[in-house]
Amino acid sequence: MIDKEIEEAINKQINEEMYSAYLYLSMSGYFENIGLKGFANWMYVQYQEEMDHAMKFYRYLIERGGRVKLYAIKEPPHEWNSPLHAFEETLKHEKHITQCINNLVDLAEKKKDRATFNLLQWYVDEQVEEEANDEEIIQMLKMIGDHGHGLLMLDRELARRTYTPLVNEEK
């Protein structure tokens, strides 16, 4: 049986991951509305990945005999000043998620819950990748500046991103 404090913290993290998915789905809609379908695709894939992250925690709690509690998901923004602004907000959000994961790691260490600690290492690695991806796109957007041709080229590149679901971990 999983420790109640860890159970509660994971339930809160499920909500954080679902909010992330909601945020990226909102950003996908924003990009669709401004005619950047490649950017919209990139964010939609991000939405799908975040749902996988939430479900990985969900399945873990059940596997450990915990109780899943789903909380209301707050409303995400739906407008950004520019593609650069949207990605800067994405990076800011991912840094928040990194801190949430780090807090969970600290709690697992404190409780000596090695199974949860082990699970969280996957999320630690994932957050490094998430932040690096956002920073790379931010740097490209800064280089492009107000040059529409560069934005369209990046849009084409982001359109190639595909969703790769996590391996089904249910028994």
C-alpha cells in the first residue's frame, strides 16, 4: 500500500499533468487560429504526451493500491502575443512541472519509497527533454524575428512531429 502523503502528492501531480495537456491543447487551437498548422501539430502532440504522463501516474497509483482522486482542471489561457510568447510560456510552465517532479522526488526520498523514487526518475529525464525542446524552439523563434519566411519554414518543420505513445504498462 502506498503512503497516504505520496498518494495525495501524486494525485496533485496527475492534475498538473492534465492541466499541462489542457494548456497545450489550448495552444494548439491558438496556432490553428493564426494559420500555423505545424505549430498547432507540435502542441497537439505535446497534449497527447502530457495525457500519457498523467495516465502513467494514474496507473502507478492503482498498481500500488492507492486511490485516484481527480481534481478540477483550471482554465488555461487561450491567447498569446506571438508564437515566441507562447513558447516562452511553455518553457515557464515546464520549469514549474520540473519543480513539482523534484518535490515529489524529495518526498519519495524522505519516505524511503524506492518504487516511487524509481518511477520519478523517468519523469526527471523527461523534464530535461521537455525544457531542452522548448529552449531550442525559442532560440529559433528569436533568430527568425519578424521574418515571415523563417516562421513558415519552422512551421513546416514542426508539422513533422508525430505522436509516439508510451508503451502500455498495464499487466
